[in-house]
Amino acid sequence: MEFEKKTMDIENYIPHLSIDCVIFGFHGEQLKVLLPKVKRLDTWTLPGGYVLKSEDLEEAAQRILEERTGLKDIYLEQFYTFGKAKRSTGEMMKKMLLVNDFEIDESSWIFQRFVSIGYYALVDFSKVVTKTGVYDEFCEWYDIHQLPNLAFDHAEIIQKALETLRYMLDDKLVGLNLLPETFTMKELQILYQTILDKPLRRDNFQRKILSMGILERIEKKFTGAAHKAPYLYKFIK
Amino acid sequence: MEFEKKTMDIENYIPHLSIDCVIFGFHGEQLKVLLPKVKRLDTWTLPGGYVLKSEDLEEAAQRILEERTGLKDIYLEQFYTFGKAKRSTGEMMKKMLLVNDFEIDESSWIFQRFVSIGYYALVDFSKVVTKTGVYDEFCEWYDIHQLPNLAFDHAEIIQKALETLRYMLDDKLVGLNLLPETFTMKELQILYQTILDKPLRRDNFQRKILSMGILERIEKKFTGAAHKAPYLYKFIK
DNA sequence: TATCATTGTTTCATTATGGAACAATGATAA
DNA sequence: TTATCATTGTTCCATAATGAAACAATGATA
């Protein structure tokens, strides 16, 4: 139970290497990231893990994501590898592991320097069933404008993920992965505005998106509100 | 001499991790990459190396580049991390090292799986004095359209570097790093055409580049040819 | 002085973008 | 039934960016 010492099969992993995932979701007009809280510490981390010795990097990232979200075949992009010698401190790792009853040799590579490969994932918020990992007290969504206290350089990693997402926005079908099957033009516009963090004109946005020929117009959506009903759209497969 | 066994201080490096550099240069209307040939094998590799345990990734890349080109403070961009489990084979490493009289324990991580962080560098071709590394027979420039036989997944790494360079072309001042101090508009245009691998219109190219306000027009360049002399330009500091 | 290849610039048409206005519509209230 | 209202879909026009062609300038050579 809680008083037993826990171990990790550390020797199965490539030493000094980790993967950190920035999981983006969209809900309530906010762009959010999924962050687990470290047990017994006022600290959050990115959902991450290590790479098995015979595993592709991308497989490892998918495995880590599935553990946290319950979803398979998640949309993933590798965006940067973080490798400053002092980016992670053994002190923090010791706190995180030892305070939580892990029994790991203090000389292990896990308390030394880490190179971490950053992936960002785009998921349909409504489909995610968050799962709590072994280090975690809980795992929750946080608005990118109101992030909790993050360990290591994880705030910087989120920032870089966000910059990459913005840079790629016109080339990757971000909406396809962050929105549910069908959505209104307004919802898509708010998503873009939220990612770019700036207002867009309704008319120009609609024209531009429709001219790309990637959306199919479905039936109208009647919400019962006292105004014209918007169309629903879905991405053309 | 050649008959002594050579050793490497392998334990100073982070295991299973390497850096591969795609060094771009521009000469004779061709985009080129600098590639060392492996001694005694009909094989070329990317100039690469390992990361010291207390070294930043970027420091390691700069160190590797300086060893090969003699240049300091080279323009560098990290573009992707290659991590398929089967991307490198121990067989090839054994050939490369053992055939060249290195004495390394066959169980070393150096013969196992590698994750490699890709950096591309942009250098002024005329300033590079290529140096031959310990594995190498020689180190030469190759046109990106006529690459020699490359080990591992290094052809794929070059391809990805090139794609990234193209994607970033409008945002990064590529010319600043690939061209000498001064150059003509035609030279700059040929550089862009070569990178993009498509022709550009002379008039539109000139208008667009000049409208960016990053070039300063210097004196004319008289080559002795029977036509109007072009202006020289340099990048505004 | 005429020729020629190349360079620098101007001009015009086409397309993309920014901004405003107008028409359509689905519910509610008079 | 009809007027009201918020929101949505569309059209229109001005401006900016881009594509394409033509023209003028120039430095050497014949």
C-alpha cells in the first residue's frame, strides 16, 4: 500500500533521455493543457516518461499519451529537444520520487542530467478521460494563461510548443484534432483566435477558411436562441 | 601510428545520444553539404559527435562544427530528433570503428541504439577550411542533388534539414549566413532558387527582397563583362 | 557609333486581404 | 400576427500583395 517502497524498472529505459508531452485541448473558449500534479508537492509537471530501449521515439510518446488520456493514435508533432545541461535538477527529481516512496539508488541516472524530447498533442477535449499516473495526485486541464507552478523548464517547453502550434497553424489542420466531429464557424474562429491570442474578423475568417475547401457544410444547428441558426461543418475526409 | 589501437573516452558522453550536423554551403550556383568519408569504406556520414555529460546540446553542436570547419559561432538551428529504434545498426558502427583500429568493448552503448539530434548549420563556403576527423579519409562538399552513399538514415536527415530550411526561408535571414559579406542581387536570387529548387522571376524577387528593408546597396561591381554592372548589396547589421 | 547581354525600373492585370455594410433568419414579446 | 433583436451569411469596395510583361539604362566589344 502506501507504506511499501515502489521501484521502477529503470534499466529498461534509455538513460538520460525523456519525452515530455504538451497535450492541448479546447474547451469553454480556452486553450488548455493537461497537467498532472505531483503528489505531496505544490508542483505540476508535463506528462512525460522514458523511452524503452527497443522502442521508437514516437511509439514512446504515443504510449505515454495513451497512459494519460486513454486515447490511441493521437495527433502528435515533435517540436523541439531540450538539452541544456542544467535544465533539470536532481534535487527536484529526488523530491518527486523519494517523497513518494520510490526506492531508487541515489546514483541512478534518473537524478542526473536529462535531455527531453518535446511532443505536442492535439486532442478532442470531450473524448479524454484523464488518468492519474504513479507520481500524481491528480491530472487536470489548465488554461494556458493560468498555469500552475511548473517543475524544471516545463513552462518554457509549453511556451515553445505554443509558438510552434501558432507557426504551423496555417499548414496543419489544427481544428480537425482539437474540435469535435461537427462544429460551427464561430467555434472554429474562436479556436483560431485563442491559439493566436488575437481577434479575427468574422467575415474574412469565414471567407478564408471556406476558400481552402477543407470544410463540408452540414445541416443547421438550432440552439433555441433568438437569432439565425448557424450551419454545422465538418472536415472533409 | 596506424598500427596502434585507438581508444575513445566513451564514458564522458551521454550514452545512446548523438548529434548530427547538416552543414550547408553555397558555391557555384549549388547548395552543398559538407560530408566526411569513412576511412576504408565506400561510405559517407554526416559530421556528428556525442554530448559531454555536462555540456548543453547547442554547445556540443558548436564544438562538433568547429572541429570540422574551423569556424566559431556558426549559425545553427535544431530541426528534428531522429529516434527510430532501428535507425542505426551496430554492424555499421563496428565496421566504422573496428576497421579503423579503434579498440572499444563490443558491449558498449556505442554499438547499440542511438537517438540523434539534428542541427543544420549555414556557413560562408569561402571561409571554411575543412578538417578531417579521426574516422575520416577526407571531408568534402557535395551538391545536394548528387550525394554519395550515406550511412544509417543520414540521407533522410539531410532531406528533413532541407525541408526545414525551405519552410523557414522567408523568416530566417538565410542569405546572411550562406553568402559572403557583399553579393549581387542575382547571386541572392540564385541562392533562393537553389534552395527552393524552382525558378523565381527576377523583377518580382528584387522588389520583394528590397521591400523587406534588410539590404543596403553598396557600389557597383564591374566584372569587365559587356553589360550593365550590377550593384553589390550587404545585409544591414 | 552600333550592338548586345544584362540589370534596374515602371506599368498593368490579377489575386489576396482588410474593412464596412446589408440581407437573412430564428426565437421572443407586443 | 407582427415588430424586435441578436447573430449569421454574404456582398461590395478599397487597399495591398503578387504575377507578368515591357521598357530604359549601362558597360564592354566590334
